[in-house]
Amino acid sequence: MKETTKTVELPEAGKPTLYERIKETLAVASQFIIAAPLKLPPKVVAVAKYVALALGVLEAVESGLTKDDDDAVGSE
């Protein structure tokens, strides 16, 4: 059996991770669907609104976590 010896590295500072790229793509797609000038099915627009809302909540939670981490490091 062949063993894997390749190490997993942290992403480079300027390079977005796969998670960040997916999140950004979903945000752009949902904004595009919501702002589309053509008439789309109401269910598609509703799903796009929920995706945009979920991404906004996720971003707020992530920024809150990083802010809390920064505060905890500063108080030590």
C-alpha cells in the first residue's frame, strides 16, 4: 500500500481558500438573481434571498469570532 507523505500547507496570505471562493461565488450568484431585470420563478428568487441572508449571518458570525480572538489575545 502506498503511503501519502505530502503535507498539507496553510493557504498563502493573498490566495483565497476554497471555502472563501465558494462563499464569494454564492454571494455574487444570489445578488445577481435577486437583482435580475428579467422575471424569474418566485421560488428561485426566494432561495437566492435565503442564501444571501445565510451568507450575511455567516459573515457576521465569522467576523465576531475573529474579533473575539483578537480581544482575547490582546488581554493576555
